[in-house]
Amino acid sequence: MNFLKKTILFLLFFIPLTSNAQIGISAGGTLNRAEGWVITDLSNNLKNDLPGNSFFLSLNYEFSSKNYRIAFVPEIGGALFKNEIVDLGTFTNKTLRFQLNTHIYFLDFKGDCDCPTFSKKGNPLKKGLFFNISPGVSYFANTVERLPSNNTDYFIKPNIGTGLGYDIGLNKNITLTTFANVYYFSKLTWPGLINLLAIPSTGNKTANGTTNLSQIQAGITLRYHF
């Protein structure tokens, strides 16, 4: 809650310093790495990665600085991963996340005008390439489905992200953006996973309920200027 309050105050502070706005929709894929959630079968050393890889979808709203090429892009989105492991059950990971992206056009920091990429003058690479700084917070719902009951653990965790993106102006109103970001979460705990593996009938399998989570996310954004 404190993070959300600080974010709202941050946005209210910068709105008077901005002018044009754009709304966008993003989609792509996420590569997840959570070493503590890797399930290892000690009898044959086979491994199953959780939460695995997933697709995401998000909505964002961009408003830009009047004097410099900096854009603030609040974003809300979600992702779903589902995997069935023989003798263990079905594992589902649902994520709802908020990111406060800041796009810095470092090659064209003092751009020619306060307008969409298509209308700007100059080298396409310089006017389209940006560096992204992206703090955020995510809500996780991790479920273990195993008859006769299901168990779901809920938790909220902050993250920090960074990456690069490139704007392609399709016309004076529509911009297509390609991007790649990396995110990091510290110490996510999944008690249901450990409780499951403690059941004798699951066999000689092991995992760590607490893990750091790193993500590589790549996708495209279609944005409309108004």
C-alpha cells in the first residue's frame, strides 16, 4: 500500500510537467528462473522447473516530459503459467503486476518536439531507442492441484526492472514498440510446494520453498497517441 501511495504522489507531481499522452497494449513472453522452485527427483535426477515460462498481456498509459525526452509509463498486466507433473499434480502460477516504467531517450534527450515518434525529425535509431527503468510490485497466486484438494498460496512482492526498447512510428497517431526487460524478485516463498513434497507418496523429490526469481521479458506494444 505504501508503494502505491508513493507512486500516485509521484505521478501527480510530474503530470503538470507533461503534455501529450498515449495509451497502449502490450503482449509477449516471459522466461522465468527460480532455482529454489526446481523440483528434483533424487532417484533419477530429473528436474521440473516452476513457474516455467509464460505469456503476458498488459495495458499502459504514457505521458511525456515537455522539455526532455523522458516518458513515464504506468503499466498493469498479468501472466499465467500451468504445468502438470506426473505423480505430483498440476501447478498453476497467476501473476498480476504493476510497473512504473520510465523511458529515457538517451540518444535524443533534447528532442526536436513534444510529439509522437512518427512526427519527430532525425535519425530513426536516435529518436526511437530508449532505456527503461521499471520498479514495480506483483501479486502472486500459486496453486498446487492434487486430488482430493487444492492448495493456493498468495503473496505480494516488489521488483526492480530495466531494459531497452525501440519505437517505430507507423503514422502520426500509432506507434509500435519492441522491448526487452529483465526483472528481479527477492525471496519468494511457496509453502504449498514444500508441503506437497513432504508427503511420502510423492516419492524422493526435493525443492526449496523460498527462491529468488529473475525474469527476461520481451514483447511488443501498440500505442495510440491522443
